Amino acid sequence: MKIFMIVGVFSLALLAASCGKQKTQNAYDFIVLADTAYVIPDDNIAYDALINRINEEASSFAIHLGDVLGLADCGDETLQRVKGDFGKFEKPLIYTPGDNEWTDCHKKLNGEYDPVERLKALRHIFFSAGISFGREKLTLHQQAGAETVENSLWQKGEVLYATVHIVGSNNGLKENSFQDKNSEFYMRNEANKKWLRKVFRQAAESGVQALVLACHANIFIPSGTQDGFADMRTMIGQLGDEFDKPVLLVHGDHHQFLIDRPYSKKPGRSFGANITRLQTFGWPDAKAVKIHVDTSTEAVFSFAPLYVGEGLYPSTISN
């Protein structure tokens, strides 16, 4: 639920240039959105308008990158309402959780719930079926042998897609706490490591031309002195660099549209030059990003904002 002004855009010549190309199995669009409708019912009309705008696109699927509750109570009734909103998408919708859905639910504003209990409820309500949301369904491969059933994998054409459960609020790592107080973090962190190894191994063995990783958190800005993102940030960089084909990391969390190459900050440094990061819009922007995929091009991915009118939620909050 953080709002950060992050400036820096990577090669916006990539933007809408190829969005009008004829679509084939290896040239198509998908859409990402995150941090939606923070104040209910005020934001309902704008959120519905954004969903309708997405439905007008000839996209293959959409990915919601988390933070679906905003300032709401974290109870089951709210989760079922969100699930109902997901059912308004015409095409498949894949969802990966954000911190608002469980990590931050201990806050008075969100109902003072036990976050781990809310995570169990979230998994039961959203991730027990092994298929996408939306009126058109997509079968997903879920992580086996772990509680993290929310980690999903699918393929479209020559691109492999995977979600990985990394959330804001320092990835759920509580600072200055004994390990038993952070048992959920350590379990999920280890499961995520196994998942990332599997995803990159499958990408290499299957011969796909690109890989898309989707999570909620901005892993490049730690939110505590004990960095809950360190393992994920290092591993994605190393495995992505070894893959040596285009890798697109998409996330929400900080509410500002940003495209860059986060692992290639130093002049002359080649490490991670194939890894592009897209941070999508979030409240108060009622906007999504359309991503055009074309594996016949060197960059593979190009980007364009998607919204209605001014693309703003009507509500206001103080942070």
C-alpha cells in the first residue's frame, strides 16, 4: 500500500511501435495491472471501466500483480468480492498476491487479522482449482510439493510465463524477530527458490525464446534493514543472466509506471543486460499496461498504457 515516485524510463521507443502488428501464435498481447481500487465503493466505477477497457482488447490473457484489497477489511467477504471482480474479465486472468491481501492484515484499518491465517484463507479461496480466473479459463501448472500453490506456470507460443509469490512489506520478513516468528517467510522463500530453479530450467530445456516472471513486490527497494528480497533479487539476476534470452520481470507495489534494466546499472557492465523490469501503474492511476509479444523481434516485448478517460480513481487517501 506504498506510494513512491520512481523516475526513469527504459527506451520508450519500445512503447506502442509494434502493437498494431498482425498477431500469430508468437505475436500477441497480454495485459498487466496491480494495486487496484483502494477505496470501495468509491473506486468501483473506475475499476469496472478499466476491466471493460481490458475486455475490449484482443489480448490473450491478463495478470493481476496483487494488492486487490486496498483499505478494505481482509475478511472472507472482501476476498469473495474480489474473486467476483476477477470473474468480470473476459479472457483468462492470472493472479499473484500482494501484501494488502495478507501481510498487512494485522493493521487496525484492515481488521487486525493474523496474517498467516489470512494467507491460508487466500490460498483456499483463490488457488485451489489450478485454473485462471476470467470467463475464459486457462489451465495452470502449480508448484507441487509445497504450500505455495499460488506459484503458477504456463506457456504461450515461444514464451514461458510464471508467477512467484513475493510481496511488499519486506516480503513478510519481520525485523528483529526470532526465526519461529518468521517461519512463513523462510518456508515461502525456500519454496520460491525451488520454483525459480524449475522455471528457468524448463525455459532452457523447452527452447522458448523468452521468459516472463510476475510478482507483486518491487524487489529492488528493500523496505527494512533486514532485506526480505535479497535472495529473490540475487537469484532472478543470476538465473536470468544464465538464461541469456529476453527475461521480463513484471511487478506492482510502488504504483508508478517504470521500465528499466535493473541489473545493468553500471556503464560497461553486461551482467543481466537481457533482463527488463516493468513496474505497472497503481492507485490512484486506474491504468493497466498492454504488452505486445513478438518473438521475431530482438527485444520481444513492447509496451503501451491502457486506460479510460483520465485513468484515475476518484478516491483520495492519506499515507
